[in-house]
Amino acid sequence: MDNSHKRTDLKNCGQGLTEYALILTLVVAATVLILAVIGADTQDVLTRINQAFGLSDNDLPSDTIKVTVLDNGNQGAADIYVYAFDGDGNWLGLYGITDNEGAALFEGMQKGVYHFLAYKNPHFYWSEYLNFPQQNQTSIRMNVQDFTVTVVDEKGRGMTNVYVYAYTADEQYWSGVYGRTDNNGQIVLELPDGDYKFRAYVNGQWYWSPAVNSPAQNATTIEIRQYTIDVTVVDDAGKGIKESNLAVYGYTEDGSYTGIYDRTNGNGRARLDVPAGTYQFRVDYRGNEYWSEKVTVPGTDTAVIKTEERPFAVNVVDDDGRPVKNIWVYAFTDNGSYFGLYGKTDNQGSVTFDLPRGSYQFRADYKSHSFWSAVFNTAAGSSTTITLK
């Protein structure tokens, strides 16, 4: 049997593959030379060439994602911790450490969207979102840029010695980067590429910058502007409570304490200075907590806390129902906590307390004995009775 035609076919096939490889090599070499001249990212283009010709420098298993971490010189960075997150930003409990080529492999991955974080003190670096299994490789570039934050007061003057912290743009995560402003009110922070907001801490209060992108922007300003709001604690008739030194506390709209508070004057009014935002205010009074409605500043400069305080009478009688005068009576919360309110019965055996809405009980002391009323809610009436048995 003549097999010469088969040998010829094989020879021609081998020659074709060789020529194909040589041509591809020349194309790649020429491409790299051109990119080197214009300063483009050679690694990214080579990856695209490989994909176009159906080639791969790393045959990954079907359940594996490869994350490559590159340093400022675009070289693989070794011994870098890499953490895997889902598309909603939740850490999956998975991490890896890059090898000498800067690669970390994540095995056993399921179909889904992923986001990877590399950490090199003090910076965090994020990958782009990856849709697996359509994509099984991504990279993280550990580039940092100088970013200037200026903190100014209401008149635009730089504020010195103010601590500034870099957060993600959604305000949820601190980047680990912070600094303190100089005499011009400025601080220069080194930041990886990404979206940020900056937070300044002044006089126990937090102030935010607008959201910015680095490296598209390299500077932003935080204005320390405060707004004064008068908070009045009122009774059932809408009049200010005639009790000074009540602490009024400021909370954000989601119920977080701001650290801002003031004490009432003799007309039940407190004055608080707050940044722009939405707030509600709380006072602790007669053993109970009372809240204002939510208010937004700027836009309003007053808030009211309604206690619905009204006169409440306690009558003290003997076994025969006759009034007993000159008896000391003390007011307690429904759980038995004394809050400092007391009085002595008059000739009709009655003593009146101004009480905000709530549940109370009362104690009368007579001949070394204590006599208690039942627990009574002020919404149910305006008086109760203690019988001395």
C-alpha cells in the first residue's frame, strides 16, 4: 500500500502549524513593540489576543476563578491577601494569598457575580465585578493617587488639626486611610482608584464631603456648617415644661445617637447645633422617654417634644374613707422606680402632681408604714386613691 500521500499531508500540516505559530509570534511581538512605544497596557492587550485566537496561559478548572494582583509597576504582587465577595458586597468567607506571579485561585465557585478585594496595609483595592462562569479571571491593580481634602468653616477658612477619614461612596466602609489637616485646612491622602466620600470629625460631630472618584478627581472640600434648632418640651396644653436642666438628645432619622445634646432652661427649651440632616430629639422625663417628630435642617429651626403632662391628684383616705392630711406621697414609675417627685396632702387629703402621659404608682408613708396605690395610667383618668389600712 502506498502511504506516501499520507506522509505528504502530515508534512504539509506540520508546516502550516509552524507558519501559523511564526505568524502569531510576529504579530504579538509587533503589537508589544507598538504598545511599548505608546505606553499602553500590554498585559490587557495580550489577554485579548489570547482570547481572540482561542489561546490561554492558564487552563483553569471549570469551578475556579483566578485573581491577579498587580503592583504600581504592573507586575504581579506576591503574598497579598485577596478576599471574595458576592455581587451585593457580602464577604463569602473565602480568601487566598497570591503566589509569586501575583495570582490567587478560588476553587469550587458557583455561578454568580463576584467582587474581589486585595489588602496591603493600609489600603484596600477592589477588582471589577466578575460574572462567573462567563468570566473566570480578573485583576486588581494596586495603584494609589494623591488626593487632597480641604476642611473649611462657614466663611471658607481652612480648619487645622481636623481628622479626616476616607470611606466608600456608600458611606458603609472605612478604607483604613485617614489624616489630620495642616494649617491650611488640608490633608493629602494616598488612595487606590475608586469612589469615595470623606468624613471630618469636629466638636463631636461628623461632616461628609460629596461623593468623588479617584483618579478622575484629585480634590474635594468638606464644609463645617452648623444649624441651630430650638427644641421645646411641652405639656398637654402646649406650654413649655417649667423645669430646667432636662437633657435633650439629638438622633439621626434612623435612630443613631449623634452625641449632640443640650439642657432645657426654665421654659423647657434646649438649643442644639447640628449639621445638615434629618433628626429627631428625645427627652427623659418623669421616668419615661418622649420623642419629637422628625425634622430636617436646614428647612426648620424648631422641634417640639410633647409629654402631654397634666395635673394628676392622689387622694389619701383612712379605713372609713375620710381624708388624711399632712401625709407624704411619692410618685414612682409602673416598675417601681422613684423619679424624685413628692408632695404632702392638704386638708382634703389630696396632693397634685404634674405628670406626663404614662403609667405610675404612688406611695404614702404613715406611722412607719408604706401604703401603695395600684398602677394607674394617666390616660385613664386624673386621680387615684390610697387607703391607709
